[in-house]
Amino acid sequence: MVYEFEDDRPRWEQVAEIMRARIADGTYPPGSRVPSVLQLQAEFGISTSTGQKVHRALRADGLIRTQSGMGSYVRRMDG
């Protein structure tokens, strides 16, 4: 699948929006692993730094947690 990115918004914001929607709709349920930066690069055709910004944004939103050397996972929401 080839993504058509909007020209007037940064790509990292657009990919983060897609990932937020996937987390919300259960594509990536709580506790599941989300795509790595390299996997995001392959799927969306983005750079490493763009993929890193996506992960940073999702962590800042409290949606994912990253374990060094293990990957990033959807956070379990309490209560």
C-alpha cells in the first residue's frame, strides 16, 4: 500500500495519526508490540528520523512505552 501524504503537514504527524487510529480501533491492542522505526520506514516510506518522531509523539501521548532492546508496546490503560 502506498500512502498519499498531505503536502501541508509534516509526515511524522500524519503517520502518528494513523498509528493513533490503529491503537484506538484495536489493530494494536493494549500490550501488543507496535511497529519499530525500521518497520515504519518500510511501510510508509519515511526516514529514520521521521519514524523516531512518530514513536516520540506516541510516547508523549502516553499511548506506547518503549523497553530498551525489546521494542515498543501499547500501554495498558488503567481504569
